[in-house]
Amino acid sequence: ILPAYIAGAAFRTLSGDDLRLYIEPWIGATGQAAFYRQIAQMDQRYTDEIESRYAEIHCPVRILWGEEDSWIPLERGRDLASRIPGATLLTVPEAGHLVQEDAPEAVVAALLSELTTQT
């Protein structure tokens, strides 16, 4: 179940080595317990509890969101960006939830752009 779950987060097929990097922390008794805790925390009520405070964020925020994210739809990214003052949303084509795996060059470009504009 775990390999299929993780593989579903990427738009492109993950290599065996990459897949293992994501799976290894959740193997064994401690890892399995952590995995189940993380799944339990996916409940929308936890987001609802803090969503009203997003307007209090007053630092630069750039959100990268995979256009093919099957875990959390792009509409949620748009909503998030609209709730944070001055936030920008950069959508990444042909990328899923694991944007760093699907489009590492887009992640690096966004980071470099943000870092050079903040100095």
C-alpha cells in the first residue's frame, strides 16, 4: 500500500531509489505509527482551525503548486494564496504533489528568484 500511496503523489514515475527514500521513514513500528498519525492529521478541521489567521502573515510568501497534484487540488493552492496578503502562486505544469521530484528545476528557479529579490 505504501509504495502505491507515495507513487500517486508524483506526476512522473518515481525511480525505485527515489521511492525508497520516501518509504523508508515509514517502515518499522515507529515509522508505521508516524505514518498513521500523519494520515489522521489530514483532517480538514486542523486547517479550518488556523485558516482565519492566514491574513496575519506579513512576510513574503511564494507558493509552488503542481498543476497535476492528485493529493491536494490546485484550487486549494489558489485559495491558500488568496488568503495570505501579498502571496504569489506559481503553478508548475506536469508536476504533482511532489513538485521537487517532478520539476526540480522549477523549484530551484523559484527559490533563486525569491532569494535574489529579497536581498
